[in-house]
Amino acid sequence: RGEGRREVPRCQRTRGAGRAEGPRCQRTCSRGAERGRGRRAMGSEAGGPRATAPGQQLRALFYALPPGESSFRTVEEVPDYVEKSIPFFIAFIGLEFAVSWVQKRKLAGRINDGISSLSLGILSRLPDVLFRSIDLISYIYVWNNYRLLELPWDSPWTWYLTLLGVDFAYYCFHRISHEVNILWAAHQVHHSSEDYNLFTALRQSVLQKYTSWIFNLPMALFIPPSVFAVHLQFNLLYQFWIHTEVVTKLGPLEWILNTPSHHRVHHGRNPYCIDKNYGGTLIIWDRIFGTFEAEDAKVVYGLTHPVNSFDPIMLQLRPLVHIWNTFWATPGFCNKLSVIFKGPGWGPGKPRLGLPEEIPVITGKEVPFNPSVPAYLNCYAVVHFAIIMDLYTGLLGTVTMLSQGTILLRIGFIILSLTSFGLLMENR
């Protein structure tokens, strides 16, 4: 790799460099040049991540980059679309607040819950500073050692097949994460907010990625890693903008795509919302497998049993502690295994997913957890969080130039700061 290196045509490197090959040489070089131009148009030759224009990055948020602009020969060339989307996340959050104020004369969220969501988002990404994504490591390993066939990386058919494959894998994993208690312990972090806005989209689990990778491995038998790496990011980015209440219905698109309306149902704790609408980009999987539910009564957001905390560490770990305590308190070996592998509502003598009648009734008078905090403390938390955000983005940009000790110290300082914000928002 090295863009300054000049590739000499093979016909000129053959024995007898001074010997003219004539028209045959010219035809060979011509065909090679045409193939080279085609490769560069689809993703350039092997090297570092490709640059993306702001317009392309914006369209990536809506899964609107066509194959010709998002196909790459190697994983190394695939841009980090998620990291480059951070400015757009901030811009859209500001736009959501403005639209919400115009529509309802109120802001789309609260400072304490917003900082909590952003803290959980940063916390979930910190392991990637130290280690390569387990999704890609496992996928590339299977591809290198066990692939059955190799679909062309630059074919639109491969691109669209991967879109369907990644989204179906996400549906399967997402559904199982709601129906298996140990997986729900990780995924519930995303559902713990009692608000529903673009902050909530960034509220992610540290642990979830260490189980989700399994569901992508069948694609590694025939889909190139570079194509998979693009769609893994697009599927995640698409789910950002659907976390909002300012967008109502989208007409005929509601039949095919996962929309804000469909995803509001998924985040509801109303009995009719529980375990519905698992799709990532597409809603067709829910319609096929019977897990679809249209938005009806006003949705009340959050967990059926609210956590009532803004501490990011506690939000990540408390469900695991609950499973641990329940495991040891439950008699019988089979029952202990059921605590781990059956639904979060299961108990001895109950169905696998628990009893629907035990889901708390929604009255419409539910009050979100919202401790009273002095205005100056809110201002301090916002300013200090902005500084931590700048430190985090700076760490992402300079990680290859820092020593391991410096990286660990910065990560430790970020975690300490995020935890402190959560405690401050609780008046602790």
C-alpha cells in the first residue's frame, strides 16, 4: 500500500524490458487501465479509509448511499461512517429541539436524561478505542477460513443482499435480546430512558456487542467483509433518526420501513407495546413473523419497572446483579437455568416469557424520574460534559499516536467524569 508507488504494467516487467511487445502489450495495458478505473470508481485501490463528502455522510444516516458510492474492495478502505456522523448527531438533536418547541412549545427532552443517554453512548464506544470491533474480527476469521463462495464486492446484487442479510440478522438478535433474560440484561440499557428523542438513540449497552456478532456469521460464508462492514454501520445509523416524536406517519413507507411511529411502539411500556417491532431498517420481518404492532394509544416510554437512576455504571450492571441474586434464590437446577435463558418476566410455574397480566397497567399519569437540581448545577454539567465530549472525540482522532498508558488514563478519566455527572443529576 502506498499511493505514491507507481505500478509498472506487467507487460513491461517481463523478461527483456527493452523488447517491444507491440499491439498485444498495448491491449493488455489498456484493459488493465480500464479495470483500474472501474475499481477506483467503486472504492479505490487498497489503502486507508476512503474520504466521504458531507453530503454522502448525511445520506448515510438515512441508508441513502447507493452501491456505487459505498462499495469497497477491502475492509481497510471502508470509512468510519459512525464516527464521522457525530457532527450530524449534534445538528439533528438541535433541530429536533427547535421543531419540538415550534410544535408543542416544549423541548424534546430533559438535561439529566440527555446527559445520561450521551454518557451511555460514549461508554459503549470506549472498548473500540482499545480493541477492534468483535463483529469484524469474528466475521473476517470465518470469511478467511470457512467461506463457501465469494460474491463480487462491487456487484449491486451483493450490496442489496447484504442489506437484507444484516437487517434480518439484527431482527433475530433484537428479538432474542428481549426474550432471553441474560441478553435482555444488556439490551435493557437502551430502553431505560423515560424520554423518546434522538438522545435515546445514542443510549447503548457496553455488553451487547459481545453477543450480537454471532448472528452475522452465516453471511461470512459468502459475503465479503468490506460489504458487511458498510451495512453494519448503515443499519446502526438508520436507527438514529427514528428515535423521535416530531415525525408522525410516513404514508406508504410505513409498510416497508421501520419508522419513528413503529419504533415508538417498540420503546413503549404499555401492555400492547411489549415485545413488538424489532426491525432495524425494515419492518417487513415483524409483519412476516407476527411481532408487528401499529401505534395506537399514547405511548409511555421506558422499562415496565423503571430504574430511576442516571448513573451509567449502575444502569449497565444492575440487571446482571439482579439475575445473579435471582439465580441463587431460585430453587432447582433447571429453574436456575431458566432464570438465565428464559424471558425476563419468567418465574417458576409461568410461561417462558412470563404472564402478560403481570405487566403494570398504564394510567397515563406516570411521572418520569426527575430529581430537582439547581439551575447552576445543570449549567455546570452541560459545560463539563461538552469538555468531556471534546476529550472523547480528540481521543478517537489521536489514538494511534498515544501510548497505551495515556489511552487508559484518558478512558479512566472519561468514565469517572460520566459517572460523576450521573450522580450530580441525582443530587448525590
